[in-house]
Amino acid sequence: MSEDTKKTLERKFGDRTQETNTDLIITSIDLIQQGLSVYLMQPKTSVPFKGSRGHLDATNDINELKRLIEVHGNDSNVGVSLVDADIVTLDIDIHGDKNGFESLLDLGIKFNLDEEAVEITPNAGAHVFFKVPDGVDVNNLNHVLATGVELLTNHVTVSPSSKIVDKKVAFYRHYGLKITEANTMPKWLIDLATKDKKPNKPMNRAMYSVSQRWEMVLNGFSEGERNNQAVSVSGYLLRINVDPNIAFDIVKLINSRSISPLPDGELFTTFKSAYQKEKQRRLGGR
């Protein structure tokens, strides 16, 4: 984006420009000009503002973006809706004993980030963007690909957003190609995302760490993984001897904080399933 364009955009936002995060304005408008829809989140988090449905309220209207920034402030985080964008994001995470880069190497997968549309995340992980090829339905793709490796198909947080890491502010940083100029999903990724695909297959509870479960308490369940995460949290609470009624109240609270909460009946069925499994475990599998 040229300096002249930047100055024009700043003037478009009037006197508030000096009070507003210029990077947030410029990056968000650039994303919209690429043909993407964006939404704002609470500062240093991936939590939508109260009254917002997150990516479900994403906009590609610059005037609406201006209004949202004026309402929510200059330190908002920004996300991109991937719904109907024909773009997915490979989320490679590094957190505790979980290292997505090592998981990919263990699978024999190597690729050069310098040749991709990529963002380095606050935890030194990466979001790698890929275009969805013809004939691939994102609704039929696996989300959890390996330890520390997920495929995001609904939404993703992007620069200049930030998060608190080790009590310090850390930022998302974009490198390489623009998001809409991303390379097409390689065969290895398509294979990994469609391997042994079974709808609504329960996830092994151990796939989530304790810290990840408590992050769910703060941010709600992730769309696409709501059932798996609800089972994981339910099982964890029951295993540490939380009263089932209290455990269910906690699960309901987490669900209420989700961008797209599970229906009450489905949530109850999910919790009941976890309860029955824990009951069987305590009976020695009988």
C-alpha cells in the first residue's frame, strides 16, 4: 500500500485518526480490498465484543468497519471470516509440550514458509493460508490434523492483533503473499485433512491439555470442535471429582461464551455421554 493511499485512508477517518491504531485501520481496509470480510474482537484476545457474534458479523463494508473501530476502540483485535472465502488456515501451534512443527516433521512433511501467505503468531507458531481447490468441500475436512496442528475453516485472528504471552504483549506478524494470493492446498494437506474422515467422531480427551481446557472456560468452545471440546471439558471435570451438577453448570457457562453455542439438548447429550464414560471408568470398564 503506497504512502499516498495510507494518507488518503487516514483522512477518510477524520480527526479520530490520531487517536486510532493506524495499523488496524490500514490492515483491515487492505483485507476488505482483497475481498475478505473482517470483524473486531476484545483487545489482546480472540473473544468477540459483547453483543457481537464474531465472524458471523464480519463485514466487507469500509464504512461499517469505521463505525466498529469508533465504537470499540483503537486497540481491538481483528479477525478474518473464512466462511465462503475458499480459503483455509493451517494453524501450527507451539504451546507447552505441544509443537506443531515437530508433529509435521514426524509425519515427513516439510514446506517453506517463505513461499506461503503466513502469519507468525504470538506464541511463535504460524497461520499458513491456502486456497481451497475445486472439488474439495471444506465442510468435509478434518480440523485436528496432529498434535499442535489444526485446520481452520471458519475464522482466524490476524495482524496487527496481539495477545498476552508470558505477561507481555506479543503481536501477530504477516509475511509473504497476501491472504488472497495464497497457494492452493498441497496434496499432503488435502490427504491429511481427509484421512479417515468420519463425521462427529469423538476426539480422544488427551488431545487437549489442562491449559487448553481452561482457555475454553475463558473463550468458549471453538466452532467445528464444539462437541469434542465439550466432551473433553466434561470428562476432565468429572475425573477430578467435580459434582456432576456443578460440572454441567460449568460446561453450560463455557457453551454460552462460544461464538456459536451448542443447542441445549445437544449439550446435555454430550455431557451425559461423558458422564456415562466416566462412570464406566470408575467401575473398571464394567
